[in-house]
Amino acid sequence: MKKIFASILILSFLLSACGTPASLPTPTSKPLPVLPLQSDAPRLVGQSPMEGERLLLDPTIDLIFDRDMDPSATGSAFALTDSDGDPLAGTVSWPDARTLRFVPDLELAPSSTYVASLSTSAASADGVALTEAVRLEFRTAESLAVGQVFPAPDTEEVDLDSAITVIFNQPVVPLTIAEEQVSLPQPLTIQPKVEGTGEWVSSSVYVFQPEKRLDSGARYLVSVDAGIADTRGTRRDVALQRLYAWKFTTRAPRIDTLSLKNGETNPKMDIENVLLEQAFVITFLQPMDEKSTNAAVTLKDRETGKFSPQI
């Protein structure tokens, strides 16, 4: 009985120490934040020409969307303008439901900036409009031009073994094998005429190698005719617009060294104790015509003024 009473006292003490149980807070519901819905507007996912690619003078511009588009609304929203902001007339077509194609009526100007734009009135086939206007900037191709030539214009004393080279500012011919070179354009005209072989060593570099050495002390005129075009299939606006010509002069006949055979080279003017059977060696900077050179060489006695027999 004592044990039961003691247990009751302990339990009563514990309950009094805990006090009245605290009530739990009642949960309240709060509305979740409303997230903005992702825009379902049509988007431009591709273009041709690509960004940074040169625009041809007779271009085809393609805009590719992520869904089928309303041809009428989207075509009306498109414009191609020149550097002054003036729109260009052209034809809009749809190769497929997602691709707008624009072809201008007239050729574009070389080395010029054009802007293709699409306003927010463009819409998908289900009537959803663009949320932002599209603006694409293009730069047209440069006209073909001669960038550099060798020998350089107006060069004097050109070596007789020189090749004649022209370098264009952009590719003119496709890369090809040597056997197909004969079908490629040969752009150089050389006056006076020089026999030799020309070769495109790259798509923009043409080298003409003379069959024989160039003539000494001769002035050569080299030209590239207008009308030669590049490899891109563009029209004459990117062809060479005018004839390009330059001239150079080859080295005149000149003595390199005068030597005493088995003796001094380029001796002083006054040489003493020369052997009676002394031979002289004259070395030229270029091959010489034997007959005319022999006739031009003389040996004169300074005291008597008489010439020795010609060689």
C-alpha cells in the first residue's frame, strides 16, 4: 500500500511540474507566388547568310523560325533597307511554313551595309506575335581587285630570272589540281610578249614563270583585263571593274667583276708588271650575247693609241 501511495505522489509531482500543456499553433494557408508564364511567342532560330558572312550582290535571305508562321503578317513585317534606311523592293516567298525567303529585285552595291528587319507584327500561324523586333545587319562583298603585284610597279633593275605574280583581294578560282589549270583563266597580258607558263598557286595568287630569262634593260608592261570574276558565282559588279596595269624595267647589262686570270679581281686602274701573255676575265651580271659582246671588247695601247686585234 505504501508503494502504491508513493507512486501516486511521484506522478502527481511530475504532472504539477509540467503545468498545462501548451496549445499548438493553428496552421494558416498562404497563397503561393504566381510565376510568370514563359512566353510562347515565335522565335528566330536560324538565318542565311549566317552572322558575319558576306552578303552577295544578288542575295537570297532566309529567316528560319521555330514554328509555322503566318505568311501574310510575317511577310508584311519584313524589310531590307540600305545604309540610308531606304527599303528595297523584292519578293517574299515561303519554301516551307517556317522559312521566310526574300530576294531583292535589283543587285546590291558592293562594300555596303544592309539591314534586314522584322517588326513585332510578324506572327505565328496560330496568331501569336513576336515580342521583340528582329534586326540583322549584313555587309556586301567587295569588288574584286588586284591587291599586290611582283615585280612591284615602276621597279628598276629587276632580276632577269623574276617571275611575274598577281595577288587578288579574294579568291578568283577554285582550288584544283595541276592537270585542271588549263581550264582556269589566265589573267596576265605581258608586253613585249613573253613565252612561259602561268599557274594559280592558290585561289587568289597567279604566278607566271617565263620560259627564258627576261630581256636585259627592257621595260615590260603587264595588265589584268577588266571583267575577270571571282568564284562565288556573283555578277559583274564583283568582277574586276577596270583594267589594272603596271610596268617594271629589267636590269641593264652590267659588269660584275674584271679580273686578271690567275690574279687580282677588280684591280686598281694602274696595274704594273702585267705579264705579256696576261689574260683578262670579265664577268657580267647576266648572260650576254657572245657575238656582240666580243665585238664590244677592245684592248688599247695607251702610249701608241693603237687597238689590239678584236677577240
